[in-house]
Amino acid sequence: MRIILSGFGAVGQSLVGLLSSRAEDLYTEYALKPRIVGVFDSGGGAADPAGLDPAAITAAKRDAGTVSAGLPGGVEMIRSVDADVLVEATASNYADAEPGISHITTAMGRGMHVVSVNKGPLALAFPSLTEIAAYNNVALRFSGTVGGGTPILDYAKNSLRGERITSFAGILNGTTNYILSSMASGLSAGDALADARKRGYVEADESLDLDGIDAAAKLVILANWVMGMKVTLPDVGREGIRGVTGDDVAGAASRGRAVKLVASCKDGLKVGPEEVPLEDPLCVNGTLNAISFTSEHSGTQTIIGRGAGGTETASSILRDLLDVRQVMS
Amino acid sequence: MRIILSGFGAVGQSLVGLLSSRAEDLYTEYALKPRIVGVFDSGGGAADPAGLDPAAITAAKRDAGTVSAGLPGGVEMIRSVDADVLVEATASNYADAEPGISHITTAMGRGMHVVSVNKGPLALAFPSLTEIAAYNNVALRFSGTVGGGTPILDYAKNSLRGERITSFAGILNGTTNYILSSMASGLSAGDALADARKRGYVEADESLDLDGIDAAAKLVILANWVMGMKVTLPDVGREGIRGVTGDDVAGAASRGRAVKLVASCKDGLKVGPEEVPLEDPLCVNGTLNAISFTSEHSGTQTIIGRGAGGTETASSILRDLLDVRQVMS
């Protein structure tokens, strides 16, 4: 399987490491022989139809700050390098979804399958992207966009097959959950945010976390994939955690509850602070993510796991590559 | 799809209701057209190659206490009625797994696929049964044996494909969890048990719950299916909750923990009371079930849901029937 890897941050580097370390069992157990034939970051690209050396590109990134071997990256590389799959792992952009969306549509137009962990294109154009994928007869997978390594999308779609999910609610952003958990432990809103920043939990664009944009993007992806809705980011009623005070958190605690940033699909799509009973399985602390699906016959089921992390997200890309492998054979 | 239904208790009746109420969408969405061509309980059986009327067999059970129309049930029916699938839903028996295991092996010997919610045969003979299924080239499915309607087995096997699960620990018996939760709320062990009995949570053979046999059976099924082990019930180190005192529970609480009956696969297979930190997602209360899978790359993931119930378990049978449908086509 020939792969172009778009973006070489923590996730891309973890993926390359994972594919190397698992090379043997991926081949014997799944007949998967991944080859990175192209990789690029904002500095440029490197390509080799025989497969790039994982150690060499990782070293280049470390030493020179870019994988570039002087080749152009981005759409230009996707147009010129032959591959089976594009793994899109550049940063999410919720203004116009670029450059990810151009990477994805260019790849699909050339008949490549796409695995995206970039949420921007899916949040802004999910219905169109699935149509373009169908038109070009390619697979579009995005397990890593929701829940990191926790296979939330897969659970809802496959493990619950035959079942009808009627609603769901989730804590889908680990950063805000960490901040709210710290506030519940007595920190002021300001101190909790400062602590989260110090630990590197907060996105460079803080609004993505604090204003609920990241959670809303994941909600959009879930609503499209799990519920068959055709919605995009503007369809979500959204409020972040900036307005949550220490008094709110303390008041909730006195009622046996905790304030959480909840993304829900019930009567419409909504992200906002809500009080969740402490004994509700959804009420997880720290950077954990959790989601509760309510279905017609099986009651409410909750999945909890780490929602982020390079290795975890890379493991979800691997799952998607195994799906693509099946489609290809 | 022609189905013989073995056992017509809460689960069997829920299944018949579910298949009727969902008839239309099962056909249009999944091309599944289930037909109950035979059903039996301890009183005898009824059969009709054109398909039995769901309302009629349910009414017979209600009014006469048995579905019997004068036909023999059990192995005799399985030998004489032609069907594609046996749904085995008689009571679990951990002494010799009968009559379920004879139902299952007879059906497989005749080339029928098997969906079992009866845990006895799997707990006592999982490795043999999967070999017999392979030899006869039939599917053996048992989603409902662990977690009721919560697709725990499916999650571990399919949603985590490509991932390596290194260990797991679960609260797999709702009855004992209810009793321990009541004790944590201040009830004495005796009062908690009496309350659980009154609510109908305790099996007729109380030992199955209180001595951890039910939990151990589920652990065996998980270990075989998820970890590829070849084990049976005697391989589990097992201790129930009869020795847990109010002092144990109070002591745990003072340490921010709760006593839970934990079934674990780490260094060997074990069921026994353990102290679980209150903030651990595994630490669920009431009749809930929970299981945490720890994997190589995706960290620890927890699934929580109702572990029992007629409708819930029937929904898991439906999932298995959809799998069988795929194998058949």
C-alpha cells in the first residue's frame, strides 16, 4: 500500500514509528505492507516510489525542522506522486478547511483513498466530501477525528449494527474537561487555564478549545456518520467554557453534579456547559473523553478513553488503513 | 433465514417481539427475513416450516406456560426440523452445560449456524465448540453472553482491530455490583442481598452470582475470544462476594475506593473482590456492567452499559443474526 503522508507533526511521526515497529505482524496478520512514498510538511516534501526510510524522514524533521528534500509538498505532490492512500494530518482549520480540504479532494480526484485525522474539512464539508468519495469510488475514513485512539465512530456504526441510536451526548474535548475538573478541585478559572496551558493541553488557537469549536467539529462528524444527518459546523448551537465561574462549579458540586462541556445530539446539535450527575458514567475527569449512546433496544452505553495523543491517534489511522486494505482487495 | 429457537424465557420472547416489530426495516436495510420454524421450551415444541406466528407462540406461553403444540423439543426437534440457525437461549448450567451443549453440537453437526446466549457451553467447552464450528463450516456467535446488549465482545474484536489488547478488567455481574453498591450506601450485607432478591436480580441458583461463577463464565468467553486463549471455567481463580463485610466496604470508602467484584485477565484469569478507585471509569454503580481494555497503542478504554435484560440481550442476538446473514450470502 503506497501512502502519501500530509503533515508530519506528532501524529504523522507516531504513525511512521507505529508502521515500522508493527511491520512484521501487519504483513503476516493483515497482509498490509505500508510504504510511505511521499511525505510533506509546511517546509516541503520528500518522495520515493520505493518507499521512504522512516528513520531518515524522522531524523530530517528533528534536525532540519522539515522533512523537505527540496520537493514541493501539498497539492502539487499529491498531483504528481502515485499512491493508493492519502493520510491527511495537517492542522485543523475551521475558517476554510485549507489546506486539508484541497489535499483531500485532489487525492480523491486522482482515485486515492483518504484517511483524515484533520477535522476541519469534515466539520465544514462532510456531506460534500462523502459525495465526492462516492463519485470517485474511493474510501474516506476518519476514525482519529473523534476520540483519538478510542474507536467511538466505529463502535456506534459497527458494534451497534442493527440497533437504532436515538440520541447521544459526549465530553469530546479533553482540554476543557481538564480545566473544568481542575476548577472542581478548587482552582480558579484563571489558574486552571494557566495550568492546562503549562501542560501543553491548550491548542495554539485557544478558541478551538475554550469556545467549544473542537467539540462542535467532532459533534458534526458524529452526527453525519452515526445519525446520517447532513450537517456542518454552523448547524451546531455552541457555547464554550469562558463563562463558567467557580461559583457555577461549586454550586453544581453541592447538587452532586459537575459542570461539563457537553456535545449533544438530541433535539438538534448543541455544545455547551451542562451539569452532569457525578454518578453518570459520562462524568469523567481530567483529559478523558466520554460519550453515551442511547439506543432503541440496548439502553445507554458509554465509552471512555483518552481522546488525543500522537500514538493513540496513529493507532486509529492504522485501523482505517486496514479498512482501506480490505476495500482494495 | 429459518431459525430454531431453543428456550422461550424473557430473552426468547423479547427476540420474537423484536424480530416482529423490526420485520420491515430488517428486510429493507439488511435483507434479513427471519422465520421461526421451530421453538421449544421444557414443556415441548412447536414447528412450522412456513414460520410460526409470533403472536400465537407468545400467547401459548402466556396462557399454557409452554409453547408446546405436542411436538418433542430439544435435540429431537433440532434433528428433525430443517433450519439455518439455532438460537440457543436455555438456562446456563455450569455442571455439564446441558441441555445447551447438546443443542449446539447437534445443530452444528447438521450444518446450522448457532447463536448462543447460553453461557454454560461456552464457559465449559469454548475451545472444543469453536473447533466443531470450524469443522462443520458454520458460524458460532455469542454476543449476548457478555454485557447483554452492550457489544463488549464485538468492540474488543472489531472496533480495536489492528490493536493489541494486553489486559482487561471488568465488572461483569450486575447483581453482585448492585449488592456491593447498596453496601457502599450503608446497607448491611444481609439487607443488600435481601433487597436484590426482592427486585428479582438474583439468579434462582444464588451461587452463580454470589460465588462469582457468572462473572467467571464471562471472563472465560472474553479470554478465548479476545485474547485467543484456550481456557475453560476451571482455569479461573475465583472468589465471590460472600466474604465481603460492611467493614471492608467502609474501609475502602475511607481510601476513596469501592469494593467491586472484578474479573480480570492480566497475569492469569481471576474473579474476586478488589478495591477500585472511585474516579476510575470502571467504578460503576448499581446493576451496570463495565469493562476496561488496555491496549498497546490506544491506552485504556472503558465501556459501560446494562449487562442484562431481555430486550437488550435480544438486540445482541439480532446483531449475531446479521453476522450469520452475511456469512450465508
